[in-house]
Amino acid sequence: MEVLKYDVVVVGSGLAGLRAAAAAAAAGVEVAVLTKVSGPRSHSISAEGGMAAVVDPAKTGDSPELHAYDTVKGGDYLVDQEVAVQFAYEAPREVKFLESIGVPWNRDPDGSYSLRLFGGMSKPRTLFVKDKTGFYIMTALYKYVKGLPNVHLYEEHFVTRIVVRNGVFLGFVAYDMRRGELRGFAAKAGVLAAGGGGRMFRTTTMGYLNTGEVYGYALRAGAALRDMEFVQFHPTALVPSGILISEAARAEGGYLVNRLGERFMKRYAPERMELAPRDVVSRAIYTECAQGRGFTHESGLCYVGLDVRHIDEKRLRERLPQLLELSKTYAGVDATRDLIPVRPAAHYFMGGIYTDAQGRVLTADGRWIRGLWAAGEVASVGLHGANRLGSNSLSECAVWGRLSGEAAAQHAKSTPSVPSGMLTEELKREEERVHGLVRRERGGETPSSIARELQNIMEEAAGVVRHGSELSKALGRLSALQKRLADVRISDGGLVYNMELREVLELDGAILAAQTILTGALLRQESRGSHYRLDYPQREDKSWLRHTLYYIYGGSLLVAKREVNITRWMPEVRRY
């Protein structure tokens, strides 16, 4: 039984987590990073299209205020507006930092940054490296952090518990999969940067590690979640795999066409066409399929075609090499000659762990869980509202990664060490729970069958379009699934790399997180951004221009509403 002590412990090794670790380390404190994966394999590495920031206003006529406005409008006015302004002014600084550690941003012949126009944006402001931006960012950042003497990476360490007592963060318990044992990590400050939960859905662009259990763990630790009903479906996921085909394809001039050969976006967003926000494009594809104008894949899936055949082949190979590779490898399509089959897939969680503008984790009544921050997709700082604009996510991860890391380090410097005895008690209880799961013999249910059922429930009820009756049924099915999880059988009796154990622990948090998504979607009787109700197809600002908060009280999930911070731009109709 081992308890390690650090000043700051970060959970997650994607862009937000490593940026937090780098910022905390720069303040001179000792930092630990706990991550489920080994090496730079967190899902940030899969980001393709780019990172939004106003870096050359003279060239484009852009401004931070316009970036903030586009973000607010794109989020269907559920965005906290001063957070959007803060974000727009901070993002350029992160572009420079990433460049300083080796990210080779594409540049135009005059030496200025190359910029793409992404969906819902008024000006080109998305920086990129080909269509492999996340790969280049994570390669540079991982190498940089690995070189810092006061950052200690604990890879293949799966966090099973967030330890909070009397509103104060004390540390984490993690399952060391390599050694087959649990460890305690006592910390003066913690940063949650564990990413999203796309694997709750059957079709997703997210990797297998994005299971969303940390949302549930945070609820049980006393934190609130916010706006979980808003799940973004990326319109162009490769059929049938769900692998992301970047929005960069449309930014470079790609078209979406139905089986009649029509550029159908003219019906839904006549001004912006394929570069409308993602919620608009995803619903358009859904409608084309529902009305019989889509193609049918041999798997039975309906899809539309992404057409890049008219784009100069040299430009395609320079700007979109990964698109060509993925289309050929996973769909057998030569994109220079054929349409790429695409359809919407779960891509991003706009909601998450409730934080303030500094990234401090809050309870439902707005109290800070002292010593705990959250950053990146796992957090809800109020930036994305009901729909995230493409390329804002990498910027958000970098900005609040840095802000939370800096703040956590300063807090650690002024906070006495956590008595290791408190973590030892929690570690002992968690060991008993985990060992009990492995030793348990009853039940014939397998973790994989539970996971598949969860994905089916979420895909069918909480997809691109929703209906109250289906959401009600789904909540009943989810409740039954939770009971079935209690009888699950783990066939592997060991603890070293016990992947069934890890899956059970993931499901334990993910099913609770899924309950918040379905509950919020059922209660929100309107359509806004990514949340579209067939039975309530209009946006309704009078009752629903509100954030939704989820929290646990007395063992039950409760829901509350909170005002949106509207300081500059009053809600208007979103026209694209």
C-alpha cells in the first residue's frame, strides 16, 4: 500500500493535462501526471483541423471581440460571454507557446500563418499543421514535458477515485495497471483533464480511452456537472468506422452532396453552406437521410458524400494528406476520384464538470472544492454553450490548461501538505472494493455486453435528434443497466493489465454520466444547438436560456438551473 505525495497532480495527458503540468512546473512545484495511456496517445493527438486564435488581425480583418461573438452565436447563446472574451484574448499566447516548443504551424508564401475558415466563423482564424494538427502539438508537448525535471509521468495509471473531504480536495486513488496494484496520490492541488466520453455512444470519432467515467467520479466527489445534454455530433465521420474526417476538408473547399448529386446545404444554410456550424450540418445530413436522399452503405448505414475531387490534387496532398490516407485505408476510397462516405458521429461534450472562469471546480451552489481545478473537454467553463465551433477546442485546452496549472501551483505553494493518513484510509477502502470486484463469482453478465447496451441506449435516444418518449424509455433502460452492472462477472482473476476490471470501473462512472445526459435532454423542452427535440423543435429563450446543473444529494441525481452570463450580445436568430 503506497501513498505518494506531490504539490500538484494532473489527471489526463492530452493537451489540457500536459499544458497544465507544464504551467505548474514552471512555477517550481513538483507535479505528477496520471494517465490511462502510455506515451503521447491521449485523444488530443487525433485532432486534425486546427486551433483557433486571432493571430494576424491586419491580414484578415479579425479581432478577439469578433472571435468571442462567433463563439457566442455558434453556441446558440448559452455561452457565458465574458468567458468567451477571456478565451479569445488568451488564445494567441498559446499559439506562440506551442510554436516555441516545436509546433510547425503551416505558413503562407509571405511567411505569415496559414489560416482556415472553419464553420460558424466570420474570418479565417484556424491555424493548422496539414490535417494532423493534434499529432504535431502532442508530439512537441509530450517531448517538452518529459524533459521537465519536476514533472513525473505515471502512465497506465487509471484513476478510480477523487478524494474530497469537507469540501477540500486531498488527492486521487489510481489503479497501476502495469504493477497490478492501487496507489494513493496525496496532493495540495489537483487538475482534472481527462477528456470526453464519446465511447458512451455506438458511433463516435473518439478513441477507446474516452469513456467518460471521470464525470461520474466528480459527481460522487461532490462536484456538479453542467449542460451535459449538449453532445456534439461531428457531421463528417467516415462510414462505417466513425473515424474523423476533418472539417478542414470543407474549409479547403470540399462539398457535401446527396445521392441526387445536390449540394444540399443550400437548403439549410444558404450563406455558409458546408461551413455552417456543426449542429446545423449534422441535422442537415440527418434530414437528407430521413427524407430518402442519402446513400445506403452495405452495413445498412445511411450517409452522404464528401466531394473533394475538384480540389487541386497537389493542394490535397499538401493540406489534407491524412484525409487521403484514412479514406483509402478505412473506406477503400480514392478521394481524388470518388466521394468519401460520411455521416454524423458523437464527437465532443460541450458540458462537463462545472467550473468558474478560472477553472476551479464548483458544487451546485457555486462553492469551490478547495484545491481542485478542471480543464479541457472534461470541464464546463461556460465557453461552448450548446454547440462548439470547430477548432475552438484545442485553444480551450491550451488556455485553461495553462490557467488551471498556474493557479494550482500557486495554491500548492500556500497550502500545507495533506496528511498521508487520510489517503491511506481511502486507498484501503478502494483496494477492498476493487479486489472484491475481481474476486466476485456471481453473475453471468460481461463488461463488454454492458458497454454495448450503454452505447445502444445513448445512440438511439440521445443522438442528432431526440424525442421525449424515447428519452423516458432510455432512462428506464439505463436504470436497469446500472443494476446489471452490479452482477457483472470479471473472468480475469489477476490485477496486472486486467482490462475487464478497467472496463467495469469505467462503466461505473460512465453510466452515471449518461444519466445526466438523458435527464437533461428530457427536461430541456426546446431545441438549442446540438440538442434537437422533434417534439419541441423551437428554441425557447424565456424558459430555457439557462444552464443545467446536475448534482448528487442523498444518493439521488438532482437538477437545477442557473442563469447564463449575458453581458454584450443579446440572443438573436442564428442564420448561416
